[in-house]
Amino acid sequence: MAKFVMWGSYCEDALEKRTPYRADHLAGLQSQKDRGVLLSLGPTMDNTKVFGIYEADDQATVRQLIENDPYWQNGIWTEYELYAWNQVF
């Protein structure tokens, strides 16, 4: 399986706007982690960017996970870029 790095951005006032979607967002992430596809994900300390590491068969699988997330569907995540990652260490 390949590894992928995701860098994304949060909307303005994300901490307040995410509240109605947070429980579903976290449950989805936990499910991905339990299945081994999500290795790590979280915001930067200033809550303006999100960073994640995924392991999946292909980029399309990861894009589907990101775009089905309540944060993406409700505009909490406003954009993202996905990169194939060569983990050396």
C-alpha cells in the first residue's frame, strides 16, 4: 500500500463552526484509524491548517475519505492537497 500526505485549510472561525459536525467527524476518523487507512491527522497549533497521513491502495481512495468527511462536506475544511509520500524514516 502507498502512503499519502494531506495538507488542508480550515475556514474562518473553524472552532465554532465545527461544533455540529465534530462528533461525526471524530467517529469517522476513528473508523479510518481502526481500519488502518488513517495513520495520523490533526490541526496546526493555530487551527488554520490540517495535516494527515493515510495508507491506501490509491489516491482516489484517500480523496473519497476526505471528501466524505463532515468537515469537508460542510465547509470546515476549505481546500486540500494530497501527495504520494515516500516515507524514508
